[in-house]
Amino acid sequence: MKKNLGVYFLCGIIVILLIKIIWFSNGPETKIELPKEAKEAVNADVTKVTKTIDEKGFEHAVISDKENVIQSFFELDDSTQRKLDSVTKLLGIERKQFREWRQYNTSISAKDLPALKTDTGFYYKDKYAFIEFVKPKDSLSKEKFNFSYNAEINYVEYYKKNWFLGAKKQYIDFWIADPRATVNGVKRIKIEPKSDNLKVEVNASAFYTDRANVGVDAGLTINRTRIGGGYYYDTFDKQWKSVFSVKFKLWQF
């Protein structure tokens, strides 16, 4: 009877996997697009940008990782769709390959920079920029500027908590290592398909009470509830035993 129970359990696992593979994976893919008047189309512009100045004088632009996260291109307004289509065309990829796009509009300005004189003109130089004005020796040639800039662009993703058991809040931080640089605007679109609320898993498993038990378990997770069972070998009694379990996720951080 114990052996038959193990066979039934393994057969049940196979049936669950077949249902998952055939019904949920190979079913027809449907796309539901709400009419435009029933929803607000997403624009790439990020309105919630926090700017801070660090101890070195660099301006940081910080946005939440949740800004402009969508599930498909159909949620975007027409202008943003055209913009991203130009990006995918430039990269030679299809829409389904697209994951995320960000654009930071920055400007760098300075006044009263000291001009150092040379035999042919003037120049200015610091750790970021080099600007040179060259005046030709003959009257037939034209004056010209030479310019170079060393842009040290920094980008960081991180999380913070309000307290040690609080939920993690994800952020994106961008800055240019030049105190003369300022961020004028941020655009961002991220495609994040809706997660599958129904999951099936099979695991090699072991647990210990007053003895060791090793075997296999399987489970069906629907949202926050997991229904599962296992078939374990009790190393003390030298017998196979079945286990049924129900779990409900109360908290995650």
C-alpha cells in the first residue's frame, strides 16, 4: 500500500506538470487593449524626479524603479510608441526583445572661465573640459575652436527601507561627475510582463525533526497560497511516508 501511494503521488505530479505545460503554456496568446478613452496612455516623461547635491557638488537625479513600468507597448501614447519604435529600429530588434529604455537630458554650463594665451590664440583646461581658440597666422585661413570633454557618467540602482523590517523601495540614481552639470529631464519606459500567478514546482527535498527525511515534493502556488505534497523516506523507520501541506504567505520583505 505504501509503495502504491508513492506511485500515485508521482503520477499526480506528472498530471499537474502536463496541465501546466499544455493548458497554460501553449494556450492562445491574447492581448487585451483597452480603448484610449478608458485609460490614460503612458508617456515616457518621468515627473517624479528628486534632485540632490552631494558633498562634491554633483547633482543627482533619483527616480523610483516603479516609474513608467508597463506590460506592453499598447499602454504607451502614440508619440512614445513612435520614439521607441525608432529605438528598436536603430538597434535592429523587435518589440518583443525590448526591455527598458532611459534617457537623461543634461546640460553643462560655466561662466568666466580663465583664458590662457598661446602663440596662436587662447585655451582653457580643467579635469573635465579642454577648449582652445586658434587664430591662424595668415589672413586667408579662418579662426577655429577645438573642444573636448571628459563625461564621467554614473548610474546606480539601489534599495532603501524606512525601518529594518520595512518593505524595500527600489531607486535609480544618475549623475555626471561635474558640478557644472544639471539634469533637465528624465524619460523612462520598462516592459515588465505580468507575473504568472499560477506556478508548479517539483523539488528534491529533505527535513529533520527527530530524524532525517529525504525525498521529493511538489506544489501548486496560486497567488500567495501553496498547496503541495511530498513523498519522503524516513531514515529511522526505514519507510516511505507521504506528506500534505498548505502554506499561505503572510509577509515578505
